[in-house]
Amino acid sequence: MRALTVRPGRDGSLGVEEVPDPEPAAGELLVQGIALGVCGTDREIASGTYGQAPPHHDRLVLGHESLGRVVEAPHGSGFGPGDLVVGVVRRPDPEPCGACAHGEFDMCRNGRYRERGIKELDGYGAELWCLETDYAVRIDADLGLAGVLMEPTSVVAKAWEQIERVGARAWFEPRTVLVTGAGPIGLLAALLGRQRGLDVHVLDRVTEGPKPDLVRALGAGYHSDAADEVLADLRPDVVVEATGAGRVVFDAIRGTAAYGVVCLTGVSPAGRSLTVDAGTVNRDIVLENDVVVGSVNANLRHFRQAADALARADVDWLHRLLTRRVPLARATRAFERSPDDIKTVITLEGGADRPPAGGHGQGARRTTR
């Protein structure tokens, strides 16, 4: 079978190669890959700045935003051939910290977790993959290819859970939400905000293309003015920050209503300096009982929350987020950016235009598990 692999730490090593078909162990599903979403983390791994191959291997099967169809399932597992499934990304430390031991492996305290397609475990970027039933989540068949949005939606579901838990420290009845950034995470955050009946606004720099229309189709407001101006006008109760842009982050922290919650989901690049009035920022947070919380990754509970959210969403709207589809044989093109891209998807089914076997000289080497 074919798989999308990379040599972590080496730029230019991304490619499609032949690897052995996987063989499911006891308690595992055999899954036919349907699609793979591409995100910033994948691009970082492909550029050589991130990622870690499985022990004793030099290449990593890439991909953590999965969608597949069950081929074989253990008896009594609750899964059957034909089921559409998504795989949870993270696995807890084999010698778990307290959080991992309680199923909260997205909050691992010691950093010894593993992640499919990212850290020490092969990912889902293959024509076939195996998946432990305990880390498989069934999705509504009506979603079709939009089921590949499950993983980013799980990240957003966790962010909303964190916001609501923080707010529950006292009376909490938010009304206005500002989402900064109209990429996949931002748009899905807006979707879940609207599903909660909130007055949702989205801020992004672009004024044309699919993003403004997608936001308005949710019944949300779209803004492209400076962040500080939009925040001063809205005074939101909640900000979901999905840009990672330093200035926007600090504008958000200073711009909420009293008792506001800012949830940071975007990762800022290192090495960029920004001058801020730290005293004023501290004063605002303290005197207004504000909270700033970071949120990343997701556990099994969040994937199930994401499945419920997607099942309630307008399927046509979800499909509009999938702005570019690239076949596996030309998967490297999915890592090239296009101005109107929202979510690029690599399609894994079909055998046309197969590249030569052993494209990186690796030959048969391991199963994709």
C-alpha cells in the first residue's frame, strides 16, 4: 500500500512510498483510509522543524486528521465493516502521569505522550491503517468527506469546554463571542458558538473569498478592521483566539468585557518581539476578574463532543470548508499554500497515478499502526 511519509528533522523529505499492508492486533480495527486533513503542524513536520519518528525508524507516516472506513472489526467491539471512523491522535504515557491515568491525556504533565502522525507513532496518511477500538470514534455517515473535520473540531470542542469550566467558577452567562482568525479552527469555533445560541463575530484580515460568506452563512458577524477597534466596539464576553498573532493576542486580553474569558488556541511563532504595557495588562486582568487560558489537543471525550457537533451542523456548510482536494499520488502539492485555502484534504482512496514503489529507497519496513 501507499503512505505519505517524512523524515522528521529533514526539510524536503516528504513523499509517497510503498509500505507493507498493516495487520491488526487483538482489539484493533483495520481501516481503509478515505481522507487526511492537512494543517500547520503537518507543514512544520514536512519542513523539518517538528515531529519524531517511531523508535528505531527514520521515517514517520504523516497525518493526524483522519477519516476512514472500517474493513475488519473485532467481534463485540461495537464497530462493523463500513462504519466511518476517526482516530484519536494522542496516546497517554505508558507510565502515565496523573492526568493521563484519569483519561485526560491531552493535559499530560510529563510530556511522554505519543501522537499519531506527529510523535513516535505512525499517522493516518496511508491507504490502510490499524486503530485500537478504544481510540476510534464513529461518525455520522451523512457527513461523508466532511468527517475529516473531526480532529480540528475536537480541538475546538475542548476549547469551549475549557471556557465553560472557567466560567463556572461563578455565575456565567456569556452572550457575545469574538473569534479571531477565520481558518478551520476559527470557523469551527464560530460554528460551536452558534450552536450554543451565542452572538458570534469573527475577525480576519481578508475581505474577499470564501471566509466572509461562510461566517455570514452561520448567522455570525464578519469583521476585517483592526482588532483593537473591533474589540472596543463589541466588548465580548468570550474571545477564542485562533491566529497566534502576538498583537491580536494582547488586544484580546485587554478587550473583553469584565469577567471575560480569552481562550488561546493559536500557537505564536518564536523569536518575534512585541512591546506591551505589562502593568496595564496585569491591572485589567486582576481588576476585571478576567481569565486567559491556553488550550491544545483533545482527548476521547472531546472527539465524541466533536462528533455530536458535526452531526448537528449543516453538511453543505461543512463541505464548503474543504476548499482543495489532492489525491495521495500528488500529496506533496497539498503542502503548497493557496490564497483561498481553508482546509486542504488529501484523498486516500483509488490507485490511479501510483508513484514508483520505494520512492525513498526504504522498501518494506513496517506496518502502519
